[in-house]
Amino acid sequence: MRVYGIKTCDTCRKAVGALGAELRDIRAERLTAAEIDRFLAAFGDALVNTRSTTWRGLDEAARAQAPEALLAAHPTLMKRPVIETPDGTLHLGWGADVKARLL
């Protein structure tokens, strides 16, 4: 399994530990355009974390950009973690529903 997130994110670290997965730090190794498109196809606007500190720091013009552009420019806007199973299925977050499916 692969977890897309940030190495300093507690939730991402918990998911990696529980799953024995590898972490891909999206701050150090940014997502490609194809990965962003794939994640947006799976999760839609839910992928953009509008409650984050990064989002609050953006002006209205920046917030009006397409999600693809926002995530490419500001990787920390992605809700975390995105978990990819070996069969390619994607899961968003580390809530009880995701834990129940993966553990």
C-alpha cells in the first residue's frame, strides 16, 4: 500500500503505522498532473481541504482557481491521507470507515 501525505502529519503517520505502508511525502515529491487528475476523478472537490491553514492564507483570486491548479501549486491543500491499495483502489482520509475497509 502507498499513503500519499506529508511526513509531519500525525494522521498520515498513524495510517502508515497501522497499514505498514510506504509514505509518499507530497511536499518533497509533488504529485504529477496525472495523479492529481486521478485523485480528483475519485474524490472530486472533497480532495481540496478548505479548512486548512494553507486555504485560509489564499486570497479570493487564488481560491477561485481550478482544483488541479491549486493542488499543483499548493500540495498541502490536499486532504490527507490518500491511500492507494495494491489493486489501485483509492481511499481518502483515515476515518472509521476507511479503517474498517483496510484493517
